[in-house]
Amino acid sequence: MKEYLILADVKTTVSMKVKANNQQEAEMIAQRQLNDLSVANIEMNLKHLSGETVKPDVEDFSIELR
């Protein structure tokens, strides 16, 4: 049996509530909380409809804040 490397781009939407005095401050707080260090310990599991769970290796992770 051969080993194959499969690459995929995965994007997700994150929702969070923060307490702030205004919209700009709320965005700054959220950006600090979502920086690369705070998401460095994410665990990814993919669950097939059959119930099988797969734990892929994540080689390249990036986050884009808007």
C-alpha cells in the first residue's frame, strides 16, 4: 500500500462576544484573542457520515482577520 499526501484548504467562521466601549475596541479585543498564538493548539477531527473519525496532520495553518 502506498502513502499519499492530500492537501486541503479549510476555512471556518468564528463567533465570539466581547465587552467593549465601542466597535473599534471590540474589533481590537477580538483580533488579540484570535492571534496565531491563541489558535496554535487547535485540534482538527473530521467525522465521516459513516461515523469514522479521522485526525489529519495540519502542515500549514494560517488565519485571516477581517
